[in-house]
Amino acid sequence: MPSRTTAGKRAGTPYAFLAPALILFAAFLAAPIVYAGYLSLRKVKVSGLGLGARSRTEIWAGLDNYVRSLTDPDFLPSVYRVGAYGLIVVPTMLGLALLFALLLDANRTREAIGKFARISIFLPYAVPAVVASLLWGFLYLPRVSPINDAIEALGLTAPNLLSTDLTLWAVANIAVWGGTGFNMIVIYTALRAVPTSLYESARIDGASELAIAWRIKIPIVMPSLVMTFVFSLIATLQVFAEPMTLRPLANTISTTWTPLMKVYRDAFARNDLYAAAATSVIIALATFVLSFGFLKLVGRRAFNQED
Amino acid sequence: MTTTLKRSPIATTLLLLGAAYCLLPVLWVLIASSKSAGELFSTFTLAPSTHLFDNLVDLAAYRDGLYWRWMGNTVVYAGVGAAVSTLISAMAGYALAKFEFRGKSAVFNIILAGVLVPGVILAIPQYLLLAKLGMTNTYWAVLLPSFISPYGIYLARIFAAASVPTEILEASRIDGSGEWRTFGTVVLPMMRTGLVTVFLFQFVAIWNNFMLPYIMLGDDKLYPITVGLNGLLNQGSNMPSMYTSVVTGALVSIVPLIALFLTLQRYWQVDLAAGGVKA
């Protein structure tokens, strides 16, 4: 039987277990968010000729940085670009992931091919975005691309995937390639949790596999689809590594090709931390509004809170 | 039951097409690594050559083995970062699942919100805060931010709730075992399967990360492989002979992670929404 003293000791236990996580959370998540918000409202005032230590002072800027960020001629094009990119990547990636998961599930008994396909499609998750962009970047080069060879063998002119019109699709393909397998595994795992007996009566009633997929399986994996959608959305709006890696291979990618690249340029190439902070707050807010808005729209809580 | 399953050739074809699409770049890098600099852009793309060993020697010789240092750094960042993060997540997840205390739901909701925080808003202030502490351009600049993973805590809480029976904790307490000893000898072993998953998630996230080390590090001796290869590719645009090293480096860099994936496959069967592992 626990005495009062051990019970008293135990009251502090959960806090002790939580302490490292909470300290790190405060230092590397909460504090940076607050600091970014603070920086976005500050600016440097240069007095005199701007020489000497005292001539540059930081003052409150109000919403100046936000106005500057939103009216920057490079900003809106980068937002539209990422919007179009997201409209290509997220539905294609999740559509393929769902399709492959359903096919794997319907093929449950066909072990060898299913296993080979599952591992192959999941494999790109092990390839960092930088390396994936590097591999595809070379494959896009007209001199290297086997697809171009094939198209030219048919007597047609192969498109240059790194031209202005097609770069967006070239980058989107890298993201789809890298992300489909992981999402497929998540959806497939949810499908496998369903006992096959659930489908059997539907089969006996003569329902086709397609009808079973549409009426039973997809509703069952809906929570997984919602989660993968939210995670994909957040990742998509922050696209950075892919275009940064393709830049040396494709002169069609500017330094402000995506909003995050603009944040990087403002902060580190132009030393304008205030504009960079304002832009990153805008992107973060937009991401939050979109992901929470989506979760509201589908009427689900973000994560299951009960066990 | 198996007889009622339709084995449609269309399904098999689609799966194999998907597999081919996913394997194409991997197959290409395997073949391209065997080509000399002259052959890379001249011979047929999918025709292998015989220079793989020469390319590996060149890669290893690049600036006194800088490439291997990048690989070593990546193993340190991902290995240490994921190990510490998993332990911290396990402790926090266990506390949230198995104890009643004031502020519990507030803590949990804050951590849930953390899962949805986009990294973009963190990068610059993290850099500035670490710069104030004089820690940018050190191993710590990459390690410290990767120790905290709200998603890891979220998963660990579900694993603790599902795999640690309260009666066993009570029995251990009645036996006079201290809370930390109980955690180390009873709770951690029970959560093992789930914690491997948390570790793998964080390991891959750190291994694949580009923006954080790209911003934090200036000294190329501290680079992880992603930032190193990005730099090599940039040099290649002025010095095309570098391209064989870039391609060979890309191949070597994905070998360890692919090996890790194939051996630990079952731990990836995660139900993201429910959090359960089907092991």
C-alpha cells in the first residue's frame, strides 16, 4: 500500500518524465515561433550615413514588413507556383497511393508480385529529396533521358522538361515519386486491419471488387487519407530541397521560385531578417488555415484524442 | 475464400508499372555510377560500363575523403538525434498515457499543435537563437533541434497506452521499484516495437533533412550528405568532370538507408491515424 510520502513523490513523476520534452519544445518550437513573430514586426532604422555601431537601431515597424512582403513582385508568383504545384502533387500522390494500396489489398494472396511492388514503391521514401532531385535532374537532361531517346526513336520531338513551361511538372514528379510509397504503406496498413470477413458477405451478394473498394474500403481508410492529406499539404507548401537542388541543372528556377526559397534569399543573401520573418509567418499562417480548414471541412478532429 | 478473389491482370500490370516508375531512377544511378566522365553524357543511358571502382576511388579521394566524412556526419546526426529523440518521446508519451496530473490535457494539446507547425517558421529564428549561443556551425546546431519531435511524442503516447498495462506498473511499485527503474526495466521493453518505429521515423526525417543543416552549417567538414551532395552538384555546373563523383556519391548515399529499410520493413506498417503498429 503506497504511503503518503511515496504518493507525494509520485505526483511529481509525470512532470519529471515530461521535463526534457517540454524544455526542448519551449526552446526549439515555442521560442522560435514567438521570435519570428517579434522579428516580423521590427525593422532597422539607419541614421546619418549608416556608419558606426550606433547608426543602426532596431525599431518597431508595425505591419511594414508584411506590406513589403505581400507587395514584393517576387512573392505572389511564388505563391501561385506553389499553389499550382500543390494542386498537381497532393491529388496525384494520394490518388496513386490509394490506388496501389487498394490493388495490393485486393491481391492479398498473390504474395510474390505484391511484395515486390510494395517494396519497390516504398523504396523512394529512403531516398532524400536532395538525392531524388539529383537523380531525376540528370534523367531530365535531354542528353541523358531514356524517355527522350524512346520518344525520338518514334520520330517525335521530345519535350525539354527543364524549360520554363514544364519545370513545375518536373519538380512535382520528384515529389510524387518520393511521397507515394510512404502514403501507400499508411493506407495499406489501415486496410489490412480490416478483417476480410467484412467483405465476404458483400461478395456473396455479388458486389464487384470495385464496388467493395468504393463502398467499404475507402470509407474505412478515410481517417488515414485525412491524415496523409494534412501531412502532404504541410510538406508541399514548404517545398525547398527539390528546387534548390535542381537549380544548377535548370536555369529556369529563380532564387524566389517558391515562397520558402524567397525566405531563404531574404534572410541569408539579402540579410533582411525582418522581411524573411514576415514572409515565413504568412506561409505558416496560410498552412495553418488550410490544414485546420480542411480538418473542419471534413468534420474530423486532427488526431484521435482518446485511446 | 481465396477462390473468390479476382486476380485481375490489370491490377498486376498497374502494380508492376508503379514499381518500374519507382525503380527507374535507382536503376539509372546504379548504371550511371559505372560510367566514366566521358561516357556519362555520350553512351546509351541504360548501358552499363566498367568504371564503378574507379569512380569510387575518385569519390573517396575527393578532398582527402571529405565524402566519407559527410556520410559519417549523417550517421551521427541521424543516429544520435533519433536515439535521443526516441528516449525523450518515450518518457513524455509514457507520462501522458499513464499518469493523471494537472495540466495534462493542455500539455497534450500543445504537443498536438506542434505536429502541425510548419518547419518554415522555425528555421530562421532557430538559426538566430543558436547564433546567440555561439552554436551555429557546430554539430549541436543540427542535433539539438532534432531532439524534439511532437509527432514522436504523439506516437509514443499511443504505444504506451496500448502496450503498458496499468496492473504491471502497480505491481512494480508495490515491489518497491522506483519510478525511473520501472520505466527502464518494465516500460521501455514493453514499448520496444513502437519505439523502433518512432526511431525510424525520426532517423529518416533527419537523414533526409536539407534545410536545417543547410542554414546552420558553414564549414563543409560538418555537412551531412544532403548538403554535401548539393554543394558537389553546384561545383559540377562549372566542372562537368565532377558529375561522375556526384552520381557515384548519390548511389553510395542511398545504400545504407535502403538496407535499413529492407531489414526493418515490418516496423513501417504504421496506422498513422490510429497510431497502432501491426508488427
